[in-house]
Amino acid sequence: MKKFFFAFLASLIFVAGCKASAEDRFLDIQEVRSASGITAWLVEDHSLPIISIKFAFAGAGAAQDDPGKQGLAQLASNTLDEGAGDMDSQAFQKALADNSISLRYGAGRDDFTGSLKTLSRRKGLAFNLLRLSLTKPRFDTDAVERMRAANMTRVRNSLSDPEWIAARIQNDIAFAGHPYAMNSGGTLTTLRNITSNDLKSFAAARLTRDRLLIAASGDITKAELSKALDKIFGALPAQGALPPVKDLTVQGGREIALFRKDIPQTIISIIQPGIGRGHPDYHAFQIMNHLYGGSGFGSRLMEEVREKRGLTYGIYSSLYLLDHLKALTISTSTENGSAGEVLSLITAEMKKIQDTPVSDKELSDAKSYLIGSMPLALDSTDDIASIILGLRLDGLPADYLDHVGAKISAVTPADIQKAARQYLEPDALTTVVVGQPENITPTRAIDVLPNVE
């Protein structure tokens, strides 16, 4: 959810700034409070008979899984809608399908999320099915075994995916000693360890009202949503005690870890420390990333590595923002023979943006691109609800999008160079390569994938 929010926000910030200057709300977000005190943010839109509700249990994600039961949050997300109350899996899923109701759960590293989408005329049934799945999940043995088998198949299939392998190794090195290093999807061993009782304990401990954040959009009034909040979520436990998760910075700087695999291309995955949204230099860092590699075609990395030299189909940098870690990532693939050259170009472009201010035209073009790239998906009730929930998860105010454009537009070339000099670490990157790369000297060889078996 957060990943979607940050990517989407990058394309909205300048448009939001323009709207704010006209004293117009970018999104008319209303705060709704139920009789019992449950709150939600709502954007009403009665143009279509559709309601979307997105919610999260903040801090209840995979980072809370016991190391011996990695994948617990993932398996819970697969089984909450596999039967509830007096309805078994088949009956529950039939009720959803027959009434065009979409109900999904997801497990991130930080948060456990859910979403409901329904036609307005089916909202009573939809709200009841959501309530049952949250408060009276069955976790029947046959459903749990079916989802366990599906997850184990996913893990086995991933063993042939070099990008997945690189990510698995990178997590183990960069997040060493932290719950983020675990396999959030579970290992072949830990998935076997998870029981129906574990899933029931998960629901009781993590799906609690003190962690609940809710966003809604579409064909529902403030009064209707207020009543629905208590109906859906009112029976959840009020509180749950979960251990705190410590903050982390990227580990393994100056490391080049190699996993040899007989494939024609080398997968390259790089991570280094970054900064978060609350940092005063964040907006300069964000635009710097856009120019460096975040914009795809038009970025410096794409221009140097693909357009000028034809060494890759694509190369990208991204901001990676978790609750307890802020980072910058770079990913690409190239022929084995050019792997060393690509690594050199990645660091060379970092040093270039540190040493030379970006031109006024380059910065202006970046702003124009962001202004013009506002997604049409803003018209979707689903995506509007996702944006609102992203604001809530990141602790941002409801009018954030109305004002952030002014801060972004104030960023200068000097600000970007300052951020690049202060936060980019071209000589201390944590790098993972998978393949048979040439002209690379690894600092360690990885023979066994961590947190897989």
C-alpha cells in the first residue's frame, strides 16, 4: 500500500500544488467518526454506484512474525476470506462472486491491509461479509492446507527467478539482524509449522482497533459510513500487545555479494541508506532520485546505460520507505560480459550528480513531466481510497496534497546537489549480483539462499 502511495504521489505533487494555489481542495477528504469512536477518512463521489473501503492494521505485518513461523501474516491474508461464521470457504467465496463483491487482504512488512469493493446496492451484504471475515474467520483445515500448499509452490517456483533470488539475498544482507531480513512470504519449513491455532492467535493479537486505519471513497455518505464502521469493525478487540520493531539503517555497505547462476544475463540489485518524508531535505532527495533513475526513460541512468551504450533494457532507482528503514534502491540486468561496466556507470552517475548542479532546464523538464503525468486512475474509487489510506499510514494530514506542491516547486539545483552530496554513497553501496558476471570482484559468494528452505 505504501509503495503504491509513494509512486502515485510523485505524479500528483505538482498538480496538487497548482490546485492549492487556486484555493481548491485536491481531494475533499472528510473525517468520519462512529458512535464508538472508530474513525475513517472519506471522499464522497455519487457519480457511480460503487463503494471502496481500504483499511490497515498498522504495525501488524510480517515484521511481527516469529522467525520459526515466517509467512504467518501472508498465510493469514490468504485464509481470512476462506470461510467465516457459518459459511465454509465455498459458500463464502460464492457469496462474494455472486454479488460482484471484491474482498482482499494483504501482508506487507509493516502493515496488514484489507480492501472491499462493492456495488452500492450490495453494501449491506458486503459489509456483513467483511465483518465476518475479520471477527469470525474459520481457518478450516482444508482451506489452510490449500493455501499453505499454494504458498509453498510459490516459494519453489521463485527459486528459478533470478530477480527474486537477488531480492532475497539483498534483504538478508541489507537488513541483517532485523525482522525485515526474514522471508515475509515464508520458507518451506516455516510454512509447514503454521497451524490453524496460530492463525486464530494472529487475528486476536494483530487485528485490533487501536491499530486500525480506514479510508473510503465512492457512493456512501458520511452518516452511512459512520454507522457501517461500528457494524464492520466494532467487534474487533480493542487492543493488542505487539513487541516494538527497532529502526534500522542499510547494512553491508561496500559489499558485492555474488550468487552464481547459469543464465545469460546478470541481475544487479543495489541498496543504500535514504531519508524519509519527515526529513527537511526529502523533497530535494526525491527530485534528485527522479533525475538520477526514478523517471525511467529520460533519467540519467537510462540515458547513459541504455540509450548511449545499449547495455540494458531498463535501469531504475526508487525510494524505498518502510516504517523502520529509509533507502534508495537501483535495479537492472545486463549481459554477463557488461556487468562490470554497468556497475561503474551507476557509481559514475552518482558522482556526476554530486559534482555538477543539474541545469535549470533539466529541473524544469522534470517538473513538467511530473505535472503532466497525473494518472487517469485518480477517477477510480479504488485508487482514491488507496491514496487516502497512504496518507493515514504515513501520518500525513488530510490536506497534505493541497500544500506539498509549494515545497516541491521551491527546490533548486543547489538543493539537489546538496542532497546528492550528503546522502548518495557511491563508494559504499550494498550490491547483489546474480548470474555469471564478468569484470566484477565480489566480496562474498552466496551458495545457499537464506530463509528459503
